[in-house]
Amino acid sequence: MGIEGVNQRIANIQSRIISMQTQQATATQTRTATSGSSASTAASGANFASQLQSAMTSAAGPAAADKTYKLNSKGVPEDLVAYGNGKIPEEALGRVGNTNHKLWAPAAENLNRMIDDAKRDGVKIGITDSYRPYTEQVDLARRKGLYSQGGLAAKPGTSEHGWGMATDLDLNAKALTWMRQNAKEYGFVENVPRESWHWAFRPKT
């Protein structure tokens, strides 16, 4: 689904929530004025909650983890190709936990889920880098050199970080072992030699 489609669904959800809230408020006032029955008000509230959950479920569609995406020849979702590497708009990005790091929204959602599941296993996964705008890619290449020349940076405009599809993680030995055993279940792969901290997101196709 394109970004415009996602935004439209969000708008539809918000509209339905507002409509339901208005109906609930009117129904509650009417029942209170005519009977003063707390039981009736509680039942109405439960009915509203049920309607709201139904609306959210039907409008939101399948979980991001189950969505599939059309990729170009380099494995980049067409939604992102339209923006350009290092030029991903804010509305297409998602925040990682309570940090300032962001990734392409589906990647962020899966990373958050993975971090939470690892935590339940007693494993801590930190994050040190995420989406890189083009100007940051240029600066990194200047400071750390190009990977093709023995450095640590991809050529600006080609970085997986520039698509919001790669993250650098803070991993101790236990966390790295956990990642290598479980990360693929969340769409993440270790794909850069010499960089065990670099994990790229591979969406379903």
C-alpha cells in the first residue's frame, strides 16, 4: 500500500472515531436525563468500545508484519523509490521506541516489536543509528571514508540507511547471538561484512 493509501486510512479511522464519540455523548446525555441509570450508561459505553474496536480493525487492515511490498531490482520498495535515497519525508518514517531514531515506518514497527520480544527474553538491544538524510551520508563518507575503499560509509545516495531500511544496533555478545538466531523472523538481516552492528530490513514481497 502506498503512503497516500495509509494516510487515507488513518484519516478514515479518525473520522469514524469522532463520529462514534459524538453519538456516544448524545446517547449518554439522553439516558442520563430520562432515567439516570448508571447501568444503562455503562452498557452504552461498552457498546461504543466494541464499535470503536471494530472500526479500527476493519480500517487498519492486516498488521504491517503481514503486508507485502513491491520492490525494484535493488530490493527497495517502490513507495520509497519515488522519494529518493536520503529524501524520505517525515510522514513515511516511524520512531524507534522512545529514542530520536527513525526508520521507514514498517521497518520501525518491526524493530520495535523485535526489541520488545528480546527484552522479554532478557536481552537488551540498543540503537546507535537509523535513517540518514543525504547530507548526513555525505558528511559520514567524508569523516569515515567509503566502504569500497576500506572505510565505513556507503556512497552517498546508495546507503540502506538513506532508505530508512537499515539500523546500527548496540549489541553485546548475548544480544548479537539472539539477533543471529531470531532477527529474520522480524525481517532483519546481517548483511555487511565487518559490521555486526548493521542490520537491514527486508520487507515481504
